[in-house]
Amino acid sequence: MANAKDVTEKFREAVRSAAVNQGYDEEKLANISAALIMHKVPPRSEFCATAIDILGNIRSMHTFIMTHGKDYADRYRSTEKDKDIIEHEVGEFVKTCKKRIDSLKDSIGAEHKKTGRSGWLGGLGKSGLSRDLNAHQHGMVLILSEHLHAVTAQFDQLRANRFQESIDRRLPKRRPGLQALNKIQTGSAEPSSDWLRSSQQTNTHPEGYQAQEQLDDETRALQVELSNLMDTVQETERKMLEVSALNHLFSTHVLHQAQQIEMLYHQALDATTYIEKGNKELTKAIKRNSSSRLYILLVMTVLTLTLLFLDWYQ
């Protein structure tokens, strides 16, 4: 590599000399020189243009999430209605991008179906589309799906934080009721002056004292039961909110895995088609090889007989 030399100028001179020998005028020579310096970018196919457009839309959605993410995460910056509007817009955007990606995946090789190659090697590709281009287009679709999944996962994290915040915000609202109930319970345990006076009055009446004591026991038992029931309800509510958030995240991951499984399924079908076509071409090649062997054997026999005839003739 140390002895490598730049032969670009020699190449340009050789091209110019060949053009002069072909009888090109000065305008064509200038165009050739400009083409050697500034290479023309080949026009993008419809598939690539659509993929770039989808990628731009995904980046726009990422910018939208980053812009409104703080407002969505902070409960003091936006109302619940504004958060619902943001969720609706992101959901519609994700559905649109997913439909476009699915349409792009279905259009793989559609541009080459109209101009398929002919020849005995033409069957190795799907409607004239080479394997490398087919794999490249599948890779582009997979990259777009991964970008979309990354952006949706980021928004799902914000939504999970919102659900957790709603859980934490709802539970403290119910705790004062529990504290009041505990105060009632503790207050009922402490004897008041009225109760002392009534107890002094009921000391003279044992039957009334027993009825009052039984009523107090039932009240304490009911308070304990209500307290336990409130704790159970709060725990159930918290678990239900957590389960709803987990169900949403699980559905998102299942959707992404379904897309990957579908893509692998289509790739397996394409690979099976290629293997079948390759087997057919190999069978044809074996037949051609056997016929060529027969032809070579016939030629060798004729040459041998010719040499024997010439030797006998001499």
C-alpha cells in the first residue's frame, strides 16, 4: 500500500483521448469531464423514497413526544384532557406509520415484477429481483419497524408513569377516611365523661349495662371489619390499575413480536421458493452436463477414428 499511486488524472486523460478518437465535440467532452468530477446521483426508487418518508414521519413523532413529554409527565403542566389528546394523536400516528410500513413490506419487488429478467438464471430471483436487493429491502422494513417500536416504547414508559402517578394520587385521598375511622375507633375505646355518667347510672341497672357493653363490642367489631374491608378495596384498586398498565405494555410487545414473526414467516417462504427454483436450475444444469459429456465423448471418438484413418492412409 505504500507504493500505491493516484492514477485519477491518467484515467481522465485516457477517457478524454478515447472520446476524441470517437469524434466527440467540445460540448460532449466538457460533459464527460464534468461527469468524471461530479458523479450523477442515480434516481431513488419509489420504495426508497417511501421508506425515507416513513422514517421522517417517525422522527417527527419522536420530536413531538420529546416536545410534549414533560407536559405529559407533569400533572401540573397539563390537564387529563390534554394528556388524552396527546395519547390519541400518538396512537393515530402509530397506526398510520404501521399501515405504511405494512404497505411498504407488501410492495417489495413490485417495481421489478414489470421488468423481470429473462434467461435460465432469471428464475433464481423473485420476478427478476436479486436476493441481495430483496434482503436489503426487507432490512429497510425491519429497521423502520424497530425505529417505530423504540418510539412507541418511549411513549409507553411515559404512559406507565402516568398510570403509576394516578395510583399514587388516588390512594392518599382515601387514607384520611381511614384515619377518621381509626380516630372513631380509638375515640370509642376512650371512655368519655358522658359514658362514665351513663355507666354510673347503669351500675344500678345490670341489664342495661350488659346491653350497652354488647352494643359497644359489636360497634368495635364492625369498625375493625370496615377498616379491613377498606384496606382490601384499596389494595384491589391499586392492583387493577397496575394490571391495566401491564396489559397495555404486554399488548404492545405482543404486537411487535407478531410483526417480527410475520416477517420471519415471509422470509422463510421466500427462502423455500428460492430453494425450489435452485433445485430446478441444478437439475437443468445436471442434464446439460450429461449432454455435454455425451457430446465430448462423441467428439473424442470421431477424433480417434480420424487419427487412425490418417495413420492407415499414410
